[in-house]
Amino acid sequence: MAMVLLLTGCSRQPYPSYGEPAVSKPRSSEAIHRATLRPYTINGKRYYPTVVSVGWEQEGIASWYGPDFHGGTTSNGERYNMYAMTAAHKTLPMNTMVRVTNRRNGRSVVVRINDRGPFVSGRIVDLSYAAGRRIGIDKTGTAPVRLKVLGFDSIIASVAAKRGGAVKEEVVLSGFGVQVGSFRRLEGARLYKERYDNFEGRYRTKIRKFIVGGAPLYRVWMTGFKSEEEARDFIRAWNIPGAFIIRG
């Protein structure tokens, strides 16, 4: 997957010895975190790194990647090590700890996100060779899986709890939204709310009531945008008349 910090495509750099795996040391800093959470485009599709909390789950298809990428540079600047317990995800924050469970056989593995991908329709995670082998997809190539977020920056929630440590519950806060309509009559606002609610499967709508000029004004707001750039892209893409960005 390897997208050199900060975003290029898969890097197919040969590694001199597969018998001596590269050391996979976690790289984490505020600068890296900010850089790898910027929206990016691959093959004409826009991706937005996502706000997540401990316990967040996702289901889809897992694949694995190995020798062609071994020793290349991952999206957060590490050396990809096909023998380490790492994985690529399109939107999860770097260093998110995730349990991946093979829904066919029940086997699971805990991996750390350090790369972006897989950029194949329907696939949600690309495991290292070792992680893929652990849950039995090194030979099948793909398998239906369930992801569950356990923690961040190498802190696994269950381990931290046993030690009495605090687990960071959420990363990357954002207060951006888009106002898609403003109505004097509540019925009109409700129609717009229904039209845009769960738009693209990721945005939600709400109606906010204001008193303007002594009369009620119902504004329809869309939420779920991770950044101002994502909100602007949405307005441009769908050309919604009168739409504008809000904060809150």
C-alpha cells in the first residue's frame, strides 16, 4: 500500500533479504498524525481519514500484501515489514489498534494501522503477510472479516484496563457541518432532513430552530464531516443551492 507520508501510491521497493525482516517501529507525532489525516485522492476517488472511538466496528473483505511491498515505505513513513502485525486501512488514524476476525473460521489477530489501502472495491483492510496468515487468508487471498477498534498508539484497550491505565476514547475532533436549507415552515425542513439524512451512508441531518425577526426559522444541518475541506468538497460535488459551511 505504501504511500510515503504523506501520500503516494503503493511503493514496490525490493528489500534485500526476506529472511531478515525489517524492524517495524511505530512512528507517531503530532506532525505525522496531522499529515496522515488529510483527505487524499487515489484513482480519482477522494478519501477522508475518519474520527473513530474505541469499540468502533466495520465489516467487509480483508486481503493481504507481502513480498512486492516488503521494505517499502508506508504511509506514515515506516518501513513495511511483511512479518510484523500491521495493516493498511483507507481512513482509520495511524497507529489505531484493531482486532480483525475472520468470519469464516473465527480466528482473529490484533494489528496496528500504519498504511493506507486497500484501494480495491469492497475491501476494507489489507493485512501484512504474517497477520493474514494468522487468520488463514494467506492461501485464500481474501476473506470476510469484522474489524473492532481496541485503542490508539499501541495501547490495546483490554491491556490498558487491566493495568488501570486510561484509554483514549476518541481522536480528531471536528465541528464542521453544512447547512443545506433554511425554512419558515417546519414541513419544508422535515422534507429536506429526510432527503439528505444518511446521505452517502455517512452524513446525518438535524433541524435547528432559530427565532429571526420574531418568527421561527428552521435550518437543516448536515453533520459527519471530518474537516472543512471535506465539507467544501461535498458542496462543490453536489452543487446544493445556498449550501454553506457551519461550525458547531
